[in-house]
Amino acid sequence: MKVISGFFKFIAILLMAIVVIALPLTLLLRNISQVMFSPETIVQLLEENVLDADVLANVSQQYVEEAAPLGGSNEENPYAELLQVGLRDLSHDDWVQIFMLISPPELLSQTLKQILKGYYDWIDGTKPEPEIQFDVRQWKRNIITNAVPVVEIVLSKLPHCSPDEIEIYNTSRDTGDYGDIPNCRPPEPHYSVILDGAATYVPPEVSKFPNELNVGKTTLENNRNLDEVRQSLLRMRIGMRTGWIIVLIVFLIAIPMGIRSISDLFKWAGWPLVLAGAWALVISLALLAFSEGILSGMGGLIFQDAPRIILAPIEAVVSAILIFLSRPLLFQAAVMIVLGGGALVVGVLLSGDRERRRRVTPEPAATVASQPYQASSETLQKPQPQQTTSKTEPPPEEEQEDEDDDSRPTGMFG
């Protein structure tokens, strides 16, 4: 019996070790699924870290600074190099102003919500391809309406032309050769010519784009195995959301295998929860550490081949995701530590009460144990009459035999 009990206790310890390691990890996977399969959460993270005008301004400014300069002249648009010089001189506030004119955060969020909603509806539906069609007419309208203000912002950053540079502009106008125009703010009428060109050149070019874009059709053309991708995503979502339940079932199965009393029940339920909570606390603090400072150092190693202009948004999104995952895990770790600690306290109290009862129970046990001795002493004193009785019983039989002998006839015929 002891061998069987020890075997089950050994199995229970192994199962509890698995629970301690796996429970925080499965809870972390559950938290990750809350981000991966929630379009609202993804939009919120992107709105706070990528779709913000400041972030987009930083990305655009770095892109223009790292872009290769235009070489030679452009006959179709002789002011292209001039505009590029002006873009390089734009400040962060200028870029924010440009993005607020062309692509305000509200429009970006609305477009992103349409795309994500279409994809997640397709994952939960039965259609072979995602139906994602969003209206781009507002984008086209913003670009056409704000083309001239954007060009004015760019030209305003150019330095004023000197008299010699103004003379070059006038000579270029007379000869029609704009290949050597100086990179300064054009004087009139060249300034108005550039603005009129933006007003006449941008609208027809933007009008070539369709009013609606079907992202789902484009995705289907690039990937013919969308059904397999959807099934994989569904299985992944189920596994990530239910893994912690399986670990909890293993935990409940392991408890009865190692207990012998009520106090053991609380102890076996307590110490795995405390250890699992401590492990979850370590993971959550590690996530916070990565999100704060370590991630910026590792970003250059992980994304060393990526352009520098996208490293900042990537690091911002990853940092936000890590913080988003660590907060619920911190709460879950606290809950496990509190529940496990409470169970351990109850188990220790019950165990102490049982020990106190064991210390009290020996007195009646000694009294009961002394009773056989007292009874034996009494039997040593009192059995003497009983022994005499048992020993005097035969004499009546002898007397009876004597009486019988007396009743027999005597004499020679007796």
C-alpha cells in the first residue's frame, strides 16, 4: 500500500511541476490571442504608436533625408529637384501639418478598421476569400484639395533668392531652360507658376486611381492557399485560448493523487499556485524590461537588415504589445500568489490543529491502556473465591458418590 501511495505521490509531483511551468506560459498565450484576434485591440495599438501624426512625420522626415538626390534635370517637371530640396528642409512640425491635411489620423483609423474587419470576418466565415473594399475617395479628395497648401509649405522652407539667383530664374524663363535653376524660393511669377502647376498636375494624376480598392482580391491573387491559412489560424486561436484550461484540469487531477488529509489538500493546491504566480511575475517583469530599454538595443540586432526609418515604428509597436501583454499577466500572477498563499495558510492552520489534537489524545489513550492492568489486578484479588468455587465443585460430586455408596446395599449380597 505504501508503494502505491508513493508512486501516486511521485506522479502528482511531476504533474505539479508541469503545471508550475506551463500555467504562466499558457496564460501568456491567452493574452497574446487577445491581441492577435481582436481587430479593435490592433487598431488601438496602431493608433497609439503608428497612426499618430508625430510618428508618421518622423518616418517621412527620415525617408526624405535618406532618399537619393535627383540627378540632372527633369523636363516634365523642372521644379522636382527644387521641391525635393524643400522637403529635406521641412521640420517635424511641418510634416505633422502635411499629414493632418492629407491623411488625418481619423481617416487612417477608419481605413485600417475596414481592412482588419474584413480579414477577421473572413476568418470566422465560410467565404473563400476576404471581401475588403474600402472607399478611397476621401483620400483622393484630400490630396487634390491640399496639393497647393502642401507645396506652399515646402516652398516656404527654401531660402530667399539673391539678386543673381533671381536673374537666373528670369533667364530660365526667357530661354525655357530650367536645368540650372537655383535651389531657393522662386520669385514671382515663378512662385505662382509652381503653385498653378500643382493645382493642374495633381488632380488628373490622382483621378487615375480607382474610387474603391479590393484588398481581398489582391490577397487571393498573391496566395492561393487561403483556406489552409484560415484553418491554421482557427486552430491556433483555439489552442491559445484554451491551453490554460487544460493545464488547470491537470492541476485538479494531480491534487487528489498526493493528499491524505484536508490540510494536505490546501497545501497541494497552494504551493503550485504560489510557484506559478512567481514564475508569471518573472515573465511579466521581463516583458516590461524588454519594452523599456532592452528592446531598443536588440532592435538593431533583430532588424539589422531593415531600413532605419521603419525601426522606430517597429520598436514602438513591439514595445506597446509587450506592455499590453505584461499588464494582465501581472494581475494573473498576483491572483495566483494570493490564492496559493491563502491555501497554504489554511493548510498550515489545519495541520497545526491536527498536531494539537494528537498531543491531547494520549491521556485518554493511557487511561484506556491502564484499564486492562487494573482489571488484571482485580482478577488477581477477586478470582480466589471463583477459584475455590471451581475447585470445590468436584466435592459435591464426591459427596454424591459417597451418598450413592451409602445407598448401595451392604453385606454379602450388597
